[in-house]
Amino acid sequence: MSDFALLATAGLLVGAIVGLTGVGGGSIMTPLLITAFGVPAPVAVGTDLACAAVTKTAGTAAHRAARNVVTRVVVLLALGSVPAAIATLTMIAAANLAPHELNRLVRTSVGIALLVSIAMLLLREPLRQWGSRRESLTRIRLYRPALTVLVGAAIGFAVTLTSLGAGAIGAACIALLYPELEPAEIAGSDIAHAVPLTAVAAAGHAWLGTIDWILLLALLAGGIPGIVLGSFASRRVPVRALRLVLVATLTLAGVRLLT
């Protein structure tokens, strides 16, 4: 099997898992590219961001059609994340790190972000339920617009450096700040916010030269049909068990990236 076909197959499998479980594609694909395919960490991040910009645009269209996107939340998050992404890209360029130094920085950052994303994935619903009952958080939510912008800035930094965070971390923060939203609205708003963020971050990585365009085509060739197939099969597969296995596997990948 050629490298292109092998990568497309990996994209198909990852897309199917994302469609089945709702876990962010970056949380799976970026560590997989680094640890299994030996792709340099900066290139894995940049290419995955470009892939996400395409796939999340399609996902946003579907969520808008279903009225699952809360525009005010998306705008506030983007007000923080897009400037943070630009600032992060500028700092990376200004640091002028040697290739091995940049690779080590990004690889370590991906490992940390992966473990945080896994924790947020497991805690998202408990956090939403806890936050809805806390009177002190109710008072803090008087400042929700500013807090949402700050959360967006943190996500923008994490996503630009690691390609992780827009999914699990973003959704958990939205659930905590906006417990009145339905799960579908949280997911739809999170995906919609990822579109401008990943587009800006991917454009910056293209400027830095950290996107492999052939790799990107292979991932899209497999990932797009994979996520469609996974979405259709989600009601026929024991998703909870699959999600637990996936979390355990990703935890091992995160530890490996940090060692």
C-alpha cells in the first residue's frame, strides 16, 4: 500500500471514530501522525489545522441548518481566539527556533494539551451539571462576555501551537459558562467557532511552511467519508465503550509524547 493510501486509510478510521464518538479529530490525528507516522510535530499540527478548517466548515453548515449554533457565543470566543492565534504565530516566527527545538516544543505541548483535552472530555457533563447548581458561578456569569473572550484567547493559543483544544476544552468551557444551552447547541457553537480559528491558524502555518499539502489531501480523502460513515453508524455501535477505549489509548499517546 502506498504512503498516500495508508494515510488516507488512517484518515478514514479517524474520521469514523470522530463521527462515532464526537471526540475532536485533532486529539486523535495529530498524536497519530507524530507517533505512528513519524511526521515532525510542527508539520503534523499545521496539516491537521488545515484539514480541520475544511471538515469543520462542513460540520458548521449542518449544525446551522439544525439551528444548533449560538452566534453570540461564537463571536465572543472568536474575539479572543483569532487575535491569540495571530499573536502565537508571530511569537513562533520571532523565536526563530532551530527545527529540532521547534519540534520538541510542539511535541511536548501536544502531549500536555492531549492529556488536558482527555480530562475535559471526561468532565464536560459533570462540570455542566455542577456549574448549573453553583450560586457563586451564577454571580460570576454576570461577566460572561469577558470570560468567554478570555476562554477564546486560551483556546486560540492552544490550538495554534498544538491543533488540540477547540473540541474537548472549548466544549467544556462553554458548558460551564452557559449551562442553559442544550448539548447540541454546545457542540454546534464549538464547531462553528473552530472554523475561523483553524482557518487563521492554518494560514499562519502555511506562512511558516509547516503544512504538507500531499499529506493534507490524503487526510481529507479518507477523513470526509469516514466522518460521514461514523455519524450514520453512531446509533448502531456501543459508543460509550468505544469512547473509554479511545480515552485510554489517547492517554498512553499523551504520556509517550511527553517522554
